[in-house]
Amino acid sequence: MADDDPLSDVGEHAFLDALCRRLRNGQGRFSLRIAIGPGDDAAVVWPSGRPLVMTTDALVEGVHFRSGWLSPAELGARAALVNLSDLAAMAAEPTNALLAVTAPSSFQARQLDALIDGCAAALAEHGAALVGGNLSRSPLLTLTLTAIGELHGEPLRRDTARPGDRLFVSGTLGDASAALSFLLRDERPPEVLRSRWVSPTPRLELARRLAGAGVRTGLDLSDGLLVDTGHLCRASGVGARLRLDHLPLSAAVRALDGRGVGFAIPGGEDYELLLAVSPQLVERITGIARDLGTPLHEIGEIIEGSKVELMGEDGRPLGPVEGFDHFHQAEVRP
């Protein structure tokens, strides 16, 4: 099998045989918890007795990315990272994952190898093993990853926010959305922005530490600050007040959108944590974030009611700002 052979020449079974051997050989430190790895009809893993957390997400060509935006290895890693962010949002520790790929028959075997290796490497970096999956032919390239984790304590949830809680976010907001604005114009984003879209950081350790400190409410920012705050508020039966002048913006985003209403408020795919925190825990959680070297910023508070209010620098509510919705949003294709 030559590196540049298309999958139509290599064939499904020959490719999968070689892939499974490579994945089994690379299990290393994960082997003790994997009874049967890739290559059988299903994987078998040893349970630990802890509650399991499971999530799945898809990256679809033409919806989430265009050909040429990412290398195959970057695409595989991104599929892993966005799913790991969902585990972080529940304060779970990653253990295993399954990857289903559909690809055109013209897709080269070396590209698929790089994609799967990139996914497996990103998972391994965060303590999880790729234990199986599926390969199928399709006109479009898609990756659907199912990630599994374990809870070592209480999970973070969306339905536990209470009026008076402070709202915090990790990291900075709007970087991924700003990068995407360049890509949609067929321009290469500044590397500091591109890296935030290509390789989001799942806040796994921060989430586990904060949950261990008593934080009970959180989710990750995939659909944008405004939309995801709405998700949290609806689940908890509360409202929220967000303060525009408190939003953490990177220098690169601030140069493009000084107030944040173009990228930080509506933009998605930051994969940072949004947390509702009891005032009694504020000092403790900021200390944890400082110890981990992860910025944590207070951006508002939970209030009575059901509305999400966005307050301007003058203290007055701003007009409506739209966030991301898969079925209202245009595809990334022209």
C-alpha cells in the first residue's frame, strides 16, 4: 500500500487491518483498562465502578469546515478536542473514544492515516484511548467521535444555577469566531487566532478541580456566549446579566472588534467554560485557576426571571445580538 493510494485502490479491509494493528501497538499505558481493542466487532473495556459520562459530536465537511482549512492531522485532533470539551463541561476524566469516519473513495490512505493518528494523539494527550470506530464511503468527509469519561465526584450541570451566583468564563472569548471570519473570506487568519479555532483547549483539569471545590453549574461555550448562557438559564429557570466591559478579549480580537459584540458575544467554538458560582466560592475558585495558570474572569451574575440581559459600558441594556444555531445558520460553503 503506497502512501498516496486512494482508498478506492487500498480497500476498506486492508486499510482497517493496518490501522487496527497500529492502534493496538500504540495502546501502551492504556492497555490495562482495555480487554479487547480495535479489530473485533466491538471494543471491550474494564469498568472502574465510577459513573460514566458519554458524549458524541460530528464534524461535517461543508458545515463545520471546508477542504483545505485544516490538515488531516489537525482535523482528527479537532474532532477529539471538541468532544473532550464536553467531558470537561461535566467535570469528567476522559478514558476511551470511538471514531466513525466517512470519506470519499478518492481520499488518500495517507490522509486518513494522518487524520486518525491526529485524533488518537490528541486523545492520548488527555488520557484517553481510541478503542474502535467505523469507516464508510461518502461523498463528503465527516468525523463522528464518541468520547467516554468517568466522574470522580459530582458533575457540573446546567440546571443548578441560582440568583446571586456569579458568572465566570475561562480563557478569552471570540478568538475562534474571529478566525472563522478570515477562513470564510478565503484568507488565512493570524496564527494566534487560527490556533484557537484549530486546537481548542478542553478545560478538563480546571473543571475537575472546580467541581471538587464545590462548583455545581457549568457548560462549555460551543454555540457562543449569548446562546450558551441562554441554555444554562433555561435549564435552571433563571435569568442572567452579562457585562460587556467585563468580557475577556485577546489582543488579536480586540484589534478587530474592540467591544466584543462582533465575535465574543455571538461567536461560537471557543470551548471555554461558563460557570455559575456561589459568591462564597469565588475566592477559592480564582485561587484554583491561578494555581493552574488558567485565566478565569467574572463577566456577570445570575438574576431572577428568564431573560439574558447584555449590559453596555454605560450600564444600559444593549439591543439583541444573535448567536449560533445549526438550523438557522448558513453552512460554511458559499
